[in-house]
Amino acid sequence: MNDATAGWIDLQAADGHRFRAYRAPAKGEEIGRLIVAPEIFGINHHIRSVCDGFAQQGFTAVAPDLFDRTERGVELAYDDAGIQRGIALKGAVPTADALQDVAAALAHLGGDGAAAIVGYCWGGSIAWASAAVLPVRAAIGYYGGEIGKTLDSAPRVPTLLHFGEQDHAIPLTVAEGVRSRYPWLPVHVYPAGHGFNCDERGSFHPESAVLALRRTVGLLRAVF
């Protein structure tokens, strides 16, 4: 997996759908492998930089383009137009289809148990869903808005969730619901809003992002 450079690759899901993914090989000795599930903005500059950051920490990262089923090559900006278009595109991709693409990324990385998944926004919900139905090594979800609607989907692997207490899109009852239902599962709430991990958004909260990443990498190092 330690190819020299990061870049685009092609993957194929079980239903025959071919799609692109961004792959960043681990720098130095590989610690583990990671699927990065994107926000509703596609595999844009930020998500590619997230993959590159994990690669710097020793994780080969692959971000499947979940929008390719609806429109290929989508990369959206963090503005009102990008938000509205991203919501529309996300609505056209059923979770079951997105999970097929995650499964293809997992197969590329080595198959059952070979990789963990981390997801942001929409991807946070996809990571939560993956923990219940896919043989990933572990799952980490950042501010996944649909988690509260799928609390019955019990994670089968080590799972970690991050939420912002000032997130106007996700009420704190979601985090509280997970804690109540799964008391063994670490749920962290930060003094920040939605998208606090993204340094290209106005809601970026550096202190929360650093702490959440430390906890995320801690779990990854524990399971690999």
C-alpha cells in the first residue's frame, strides 16, 4: 500500500457501479488503513487534505466519491450554493448505495477487518451505519446528522462519535440518545458548531479539531 504519491483511483462496487476515490498512501511505516467518508461537499480540497493528514500519521486513507452515483467529479464550496446542491445530491444517493461504495473501498484496502472508517457530516452518518453492517475495524463519526434516526443500528465494532454543542443542525439529544442506548460507546461533545473540524469553514474550531483528532488517532492506534 505504500505507493509514493497520493491521487485518484477507480473502484467498482458489488452492483457494478464504477466510481473514483482519492487515495493517500501512508508516509513511512504503515500503522493502519482508513476509509474517509466525505461531507455533502464531495471529495473536495478539504477531504483530500484530511486524507493527506492521516497519511502523514501513518494511515493509508481512501475517500470514496459517494456522489459519483448521481454526478461525477463533484467538488463543492462551503457557501450557500454548495450547501443546497450538496443536500440535493445527498438526497439522491440512498444509504444502501453509499455503503456499497464504502464496501468497495474496504475491499481495495484488504477486505474484512483491514480498515477503519472515519466520516464527517453525511460521512459521519455513513460511518455509523458502516459500524452496524460492514466488517470495518472501527468507526469514527463527526457530527453525523442521521445518527439520531438510526439508534437501533447497534455498532458491532469499536466506535467513537464527535458532536458540537453549538451545532444548530444536530440537537444534543442525539449525543444523549447514543450515550443512553450505548453507554460503552465514547461520545464527545465540543464547544463548537457543525463542521468544526473543517479549516475551510467559518465554523472551524481549532482547539476542538485538535482534540477530536487526538482521540480519533488514539482509537485507530488501539485497533491496529
